[in-house]
Amino acid sequence: MSQKTIIYLVRHAQGHHNLCAANHALPDPSLTPLGESQCFALRDSFPHHDKITHLVASPMRRTLYTCLLSFQPVVERLRVAHQGEKKRGVVVALPEVQEVSNLPCDVGSAPEKLHEEFDAQGGLVDLELVKEGWQDKESPESPWRPDMEKLKARAEKARRWLFELARQGSPSSARSQADGVGEEKEQHIVVVTHGGFLHFLTQDFDGMDLNKGTGWENTEWRSYELVAEAEGVRLKETDESWRKRKGDAKPLTETEQLELIAAVDDRLRQEFGDGVRRVGGKREGGERIDV
């Protein structure tokens, strides 16, 4: 991949599960009215709508709606650009970027339910990659289970998938090349995902609050360059993005990152090591536990 690829990572807007711990029992919740307002604010303030070549989101309802509302100018532009082409939608739902935990609020809806909801809204969401079983986060063999090594593996898979998406380019750039008009343009990809998984996707745990499960705010966005190296694909935060949020501060050292990862691993083992869901400090069956 010769052209530069910029990834804009976005945490979803406020969902009903963000209001209180009891709401973690809600299955695949959508956005609150405040969350919708946050999307409109992001839509009006995001400075790169005209550059975006691809929209990608977790198949959770809150992330899909955050993408559709926050990047409405891009959705409309891509919808028009793809008219007459065999495309399933302009927002690609990617299971690999779903949230970490197996609490009900972090378990996705069945594919047929997602089709029923989003196909009826103009077919703007491409659900081709969302297969039966993507919402299984408890089976020992499931790749979606909240286990440190499995989380690292699917984060790497997501980064590689984004790398391949960028290599394919956008339909408009492909047509320009076929017509002999310039070189393939830079790819600018929006990925709307979740606070916890963002740390795994970026391999950066700086600022992570173990009690909140993230260091990202609702609708916060950061930009990264997609970099392919011998050991895999990584996301390198752009200087502009880093300065906007950190100023002249220095990034964490490798040792400090490893210490944070160890703390996250310990918390995952405490909360999800036996594969049961915990809601408000209780097992689903009602037995009290410590979290």
C-alpha cells in the first residue's frame, strides 16, 4: 500500500447503558437523546467530512447510529457515489470492533434483527460481515470472548482488515486511475467503535480508567496513520491528534504500557474469567459477587 491511510477512530455517543450500572442489563441499547445531540455536534464540528473514503462501525446499534448521524454528509455523498453499483450499504458493520465485555449491553443483536432494523432504513448499513454467532461472547472457543489474548488477536485482525480495505481503495479513486487521472488518492477511513476496545485497537492504554473501562469520552475522535510493519499492522497517532489532546506531553514508555496492560488483564480475569456476565455487581442468577 503506497498511499497514506488515515484512520479516524471515534467512540460512540452516549447510550442508555452509560446512564447507570443497572442499565448494563439492557441488551444492545441504542442512543439517548443526549447521545443523538452529541452526534449532531460531532457532525457540525468534524473538519474532514470531504476527505472520508470509507465508513466502518461496530455492528452494535449505538455505534451504527453514531456513524449514520455523525457522518451524515459522508453517508449521503457515498450513497450518491455508489448509485448503480452492487453495494450493500455505505457503512460497513465490522464485528471485530465490537466492545470488550459480555455484559448484556455489550452483546450484539442477532443478524436477522439487525437486518430487520437497518434494511428498513434505506439499506445504508452493510451487514454482510455480521454472521450468526458474532454475539457469542461466552463460549470458551468463541473469538469474541473477553479474554486478553483473544482481544489482542481480534484487534490485530481488525487492523489488518483496515489495511486491506485501504489497499482496495475507493470506487472513485479506482475510476480515476482507470481513466488515467492522477495517482490513487489517500484513504481516509472512519471507524466508530467502543471505549474499551479502542485501547486494544490502538495498543495504547494511556489514560485508561479501569473503573470506566476506557480513557475515551463519548464521540471523542482521534486520528491515526495506518502503518504496516514486519510484525504486523499498527496505528500511529498523528502529531496533530496528539498535540490536540496532550500538548507537549511525552507518550508512555513501553514499560509503562506493559504495566497498564497487566492491570487490564487482571481486571478482565476478575470480571470475566469464568465466562459469566455480571450486572451491577451480581451474577445474572442474582448471587452477589465482588467486582
